[in-house]
Amino acid sequence: MSYVSIFFQYASQYLKTRLTYRADALVEIISDLLSQAVNLIFILVVFGHTSLLSGWSRDEMIFIYGFFLVPFALFGAFFNIWDFTDRYIVKGEMDRILTRPIHSLFQIILERMELESLFGAVTGIVIMIVSASQLHLTFHWYDLFVFLLLAFSGAMVYAGIFISLASIGFWSDSRTDIMPMMYNIGNYGRYPVNIYNKVIRWVLTWILPFAFVGVYPSAYFLGKEEWYTYTYLTPVIGIVFFFISLFLWNKGVTKYRGAGN
Amino acid sequence: MNYIIDVNGLRKEFKSHASRSGLKGAFRDLFTRNYSTKTAVNGISLQIKPGEMVGYIGENGAGKSTTIKMLTGILTPTSGTVSVNGMDPHRDREQFVRSIGVVFGQRSQLWWDIAVQESFRLLKKVYNVSDAFYETHMEDVISTLNIEPLLNQPVRKLSLGQRMRCELAAALIHNPPLLFLDEPTIGLDVLVKLKIREFLKKINEKYGTTILLTTHDLSDIEALCERVIMLDEGNIIYDGALQQLRENWGEGKQIQFVFSEEVSLQTLQQLTAGYLVVWEQGDNGASWTASIDDDEDIISGVIGKVVSSIKIIDLKMAETTTEEIIRNIYEEGAIRNG
């Protein structure tokens, strides 16, 4: 369990540094809150024109969005690897990582963590509680554990996709815009997939399974039984995609070419 | 014999594609690419015993860094076997790197924003060093490197020399038996260089640390290493004692004369007719350099003949420097008697 204690050492160091730049952290949290508010307003505006969207009500949509924020916050806090190729491959920082006795991906997670992103999870939970009370949802005691399991699985889906993309950098270090594009596609996951066309739905389920971050797990809490199969698949997809990405990463490390001096 | 580094037939090739020129070329690149294979390290073998300090030299692009990166587990070899501290660096990477220390002169091991001490503490955790060992060992390292006053400053506020000393300390936190140094003195002033050399000598004596050092500054090697390995275009062209390199190559002596008046080449050649001397003119007609064999009879003979008939203002004797020797070797491309 030395990884756990290393994690806490890094986290406390991180907080120490962050506390000396308090203003920065505050600005970041506020800008996160603003973008979340804009997304909410967007949902509200859409439902100003209609009361049902492919069978989903406004409050259900908001609940899904709230749920989506939790895995997304976990992902944002620990998998800041969108600039991996630039930072670690092109600039050769990977050399340093590889001379330390910890798994390389874990080190990058430690170095790049942004714990203030976790604040997004708080926002998400507040949004879920508010919309759940509007919808008069009832919960069982074990739903808390289901929630944790599904949220972690969602974060693993996200992490899996982005780690796989980052691994491409080991083979080719040319600049691509694939990362920002993927962030945009990821945003589709926070709306119910049946509002999209069939092809997009299929892609969001099996190829880039962002639907498992928002709508499929939320369906469980909203009592939408026709989606339960997908809900149960969420942990499976999370584990499968995460392990595929780990495999790609480990394979990629052996292909690392280093940066010239 | 147990070797701490045992490398056989080590090879590293990089595949790269050459881009064609122009827009048309770019389109063609999309479909068929011209791959070319560049061999950075061409099947080298070397053995290093525990406790040795070895200088690894070569021009830019000779394959030094690539070799070091394969020995430290950063790069996977294309072929050949590597055994360092009895392990395969790339395959057992996480276990292996616990047994080595690495300093890359152009890359920092320390965290930019936090105090040096905090960096040390993180590394201590990463290497899982016990408190008791850390206290005694690091106290020694810190006081020898004289970095106590720097411990509370963030790395970004340190000068290059100060940072380098902290880097060295950081590489030694887990007291590794083997230390890789890639250009450790690059850009440092003479005083800091001396301090660092002294420190390296000391840990070599005290802990028996084996040190493999690449550098462009040959005075580092002269000060530290008994043995040099010289690399050119991915091949080892010399592996042996520095002393021997000098004896084989630095065979000549040079005597620089400054005469009180201009002298012609003919006069000088006539004067020293009995000896094998190559005369070369210096800045003006009054200054000449005589290149001769390193032999006391010849030296005193030539000087005697010259000064007895021409008045001199100044006289200097110079031995070929290691730097010149190395330059000569690279110009000829191979080693005699090597």
C-alpha cells in the first residue's frame, strides 16, 4: 500500500503549494462553477420550449447532468493528461518519470492532479439532490454504494479513453487536435443518448462510451427500467476500457523514443 | 568477475520518415512514407566493475545519451543484452531504478515550485527510504555539498550551480551503488565544477559508488576518471585508461619560440638539420613553433642549437592536451594501437 501513502504525500504537497496561491485556486473553482451554470441554463432554455425531450423531462435531464459532473470531476482531478504528448514526450519529461520506481502513469497522475476540480463533484451532488426532490425520487440505503460504483466506473470510462489517446504520443509525437475534439464529444454523454441519431448513439455506447458516464448510470436512479441493462454494463465497460488503455500505455512506454538533447 | 554493468552487442535503431518537399510531397507522404533507419548505437559491448569511475565521451550525436538511456531503462534496446546491477533495466524498470541514481544536467529531478527540502521528502517517499537512514545519510550528503542554506528555497530561485548540487543530493537519497551523470557540469563555473568533482570523488571512495559520466568537458574526465570509453557514430572506438590514450596519441612536444627579429624557415631548418623537427610559423615572422618527439635529447638539442645562434624573447613548451588528442582521434576516425 505504499502507492496510497505516496499519493497522500503528493496530495498534501499539492495542497501546500495551492494554499500559497489561494487566488488561483479560487479563480479556477469560480470559472468551473460558471461553466456549469451555463450548461444548466442551456438545459432550462431548451425546456422553455418543450416539456419532454424523447421521453425525458427537464428535471430528469438536470439530474443526469448532475450525475455526469461527479465522474467528470474525478476524471478532471486526476487525469489531466490532455497535454501529455507536448509536456512529457516532446519535452522529454518522460525520461525523468522513467527513472523513478513507480508506475509511470501513476506518477503522471500524481504530478498533474488538480484537486480543486473535485469541487465539481460537490456541485453535481447538489444538483442531483435538488432535482431528485423535484422528481420525488426515493432511494434505498444501498443506492449510495451503487452511486459510488457507477460514478467511479464513469470516471474509468473517461480515463480509459483519454489514456488511450495520450498513449498515441508514444508512437507519434506530431501535434493533433484529437484531445480537444474528444472533450467536445465527451460532452454528449451528459444528455440522454436517445435524443441523438442511431449511429451517434451506437458510437457513444460502444466506441467512445461516454453515454456510460451520464445517462446510463443515471437511468438507474431515475427508475427507467428499459435502460437497466446498460446501467449494469457500466462497471464492465469502465473496467474494460481502463484496462485496454493501461495495456496500450504499457506497450507505448516500450516504444518511447526520448527527446534529443 | 562480477560486473556492475555488462553490455553485449547493444544496438538501438530509430526509425524515422523523411518528409518530401512541397504540397505534392506532403500528399504522397500520406500514402507511402520513406522510412529510414538510423542506427544510434551500433552493437557495442562494455563491462564496468563495481567502484570504477568511467568517462563516456563522444561528439554530439555519437550515441552517448542513447546508451545512457538504455542503461537506465528509459529506452528499450533494439537488440543486444544489458545487465545492470544484475537486472534488465527495461524489463524490471521499477525494481531496477531503485538501485541507480541519475542526474541529467539539462533536466531537473526536483520540483520547480517547492522548497528543495520538500522535493527531497517526496523523493524519500518515492524511494521508500527509512527515516533513520535518511537522517544520517542525507545529513552527510547535505553537509558535504554545502547545500544546507538552500534547503528552504524553491528550486526556481536557485542558481544553476546551486541547483546542480541539489540535483546530486537528490540522486543520492537512496544511496545507489551506481550513479549515471549526463553532462553534470554543463554551464557551471570553475569553482562549482571543482566542488562537484571533489564530491564525486568522495562518494566514490566512501560508498564505493560506481560512476558513469558523460561530459563535453574533458577536464572533468581528467580529474575523475581512470578509464574512458570513446564513442563515435555508435561504435566504441576506444576503451581503456586515459593515461594510455595520452601516451599513444600525445606523443609530441611543442616548443614555441619568440625571436627578437624575423627569422626565415630556411635558417631554422638549417640550424636543426640533425633532428626531426617540423617548424610552423606563428602570428608573425618572429614567432615559430617546433613540433618534435617527446625525447630529452631532441628537446635540449633543438633548444640549444636555436638559442645559441638567434636571440629569443620568449620560450614556451607545450604538451598536447587531451582535448587535442581527442580531436585528432576524431579526425582520423579510428584508434591506433587501440
